[in-house]
Amino acid sequence: MKAITDPEFHLTPEWHYYKDGKSWLCKVVHKKKTVFWLSVWDGFFKTTFYMTEKIRGGIENLSIDSKIKNDFKQSKPIGKLIPLTVRVDEKNLKDVLLIVDFKKKLK
């Protein structure tokens, strides 16, 4: 959480309890735009970014781990959006922050 609330990123976490899933989820926003969703699990957390088809190529061009790219390629759309879910650990935190920066810059 410290990384995403850092002034460099200008992100705001919004925690909500969802009765249907009986869990807490954090919507992380930049201004009014949802950048990603964060879910906390026992011993780790996940981030999920929702992208459109036209943005798919932009993820390919990022300097992130190939496993993240391959997982995204294989993701099935949910409506018009394609989920990019990353189980976050120390090794891929930089990749997640690169995706955050990419998503923030989209119009």
C-alpha cells in the first residue's frame, strides 16, 4: 500500500466490503479513473487491471515479465474488458508499478 499511496503515483485506495463475495476489495483510482482492483489473500495479494482489446498491444510493449504477458494473452474477456491479474510479490512489484503507470497514462 505504501507504494501506491506514494505521491509519485497520485493513487487513492477505496476499500469496500462486498456482501456477494463476502470479502473486502480495494478499488485504486487516479482522479476518477479506476486503475486496478486489489484483493488481499492469506500471505499475498493480487492486482487486477481491466483493459480493452485496443490496449492489448501496449501491454506487449512494456518491459515486464513474460509470464505476466502470456497470462494476459490467454485471459478471456469479461464483456468488453480483458482482465490482467497479477499475484504480487517482491520480484514482480516493479512490473505491477509499470502497468500502473501505463494504465494511468491511457485516455
